[in-house]
Amino acid sequence: MPEPATFSRIIGVLVIVYLAGLLVVAQRLKGSHRELWSSLGSFSLLNWGVLNGMRLFRFVFLSGDHRRLGDRSLSASICGMRALILLITGMISV
């Protein structure tokens, strides 16, 4: 186990990477899948509400709807985000 300060930095970097991944997924949805983007709430950083955040969370983590879109780039981004959140939660639980 790394020193507490180092551990905190690692977790901080992973969280920033995770948030950047959310923005990548959001931009991909906004640019390539307008109808789905609208159904998720067409949110932005300025109007990021709890409901919109939960819709995106459900789309990314709980549903397999991204596979039906046939967008390999979006699917790869979502799989990466899932792996990253597993890494973060695994590191925290140790």
C-alpha cells in the first residue's frame, strides 16, 4: 500500500480521468446520437442536475443500450469508464 499522501494523489488523478471520460462520452452522444442525447436531458456543465446525472449514470453503468447504437468508439469509452470506476473502488476498499 502506498503512503497516504501518494494514495490520495493517485485517487485524485483517477477521479479527474473519470470525469474527463464522462465529458468524452457526453460529447460523443451530443455529436453523434442527438435523439439519445435529448432523452438523457441534453445536459451541460451549466445545467447538470441530479436527474440528468442519474440518466447518464444509468446509460453508462447499468444499461447495455450503447451496444445497440453500433458506435464502437462510444462503446470503448464506456467500457474504459467502467474499468476505471472498478479500479477506483477497488483501490479505496483495500
